[in-house]
Amino acid sequence: MVKSKHYYQVAIIDRVLRQKGGFLQEPDIAALAAGESTRLMRILVRCGGGRFTCPAQDVQHFVDIIGRDNSDYVRDVSIPADSACRNR
């Protein structure tokens, strides 16, 4: 039996929440951004001078802009607590 991509995305979210405290790495972000059911999931990006949320599909774009402009740095990327509760 072949599992759908949705189950793969849910497994990523579950693993990140249980094993990494909700913090995402680049492969996790890419997988969530590619998932039809998770691409619009809100992700928290914390920088040196502030923080913002954006859809998973846009995280890498904004992180690249911050790095390119050297205007700030990205401290971490994570699943916000309210999203974590909603996705369980």
C-alpha cells in the first residue's frame, strides 16, 4: 500500500515537534513547502531584529532575501505553538 504525500507531511510535522522542539531545518522546510496540504502552513522565522510568520512555501525566499541583503540574520525557523497544537 502506497501512503499519500499528506501522511509524509504529517510525519515530518510530528517528528519535528517531538524530536526537535518544533525547530525546522532546510530539508524539513522544503518538504513542507512542497506538500499540497502543508505549503500554506504558517511558519515562524526569528531574526536578530524581530520575527515574522509566513507560509511554508515562502520561507526559503524570505530567508534568502535576508541573507542576500545582509540586513539581518535568521536565528531559527520553527512551527509556531498555535500551529503545532492545531496540526496534532
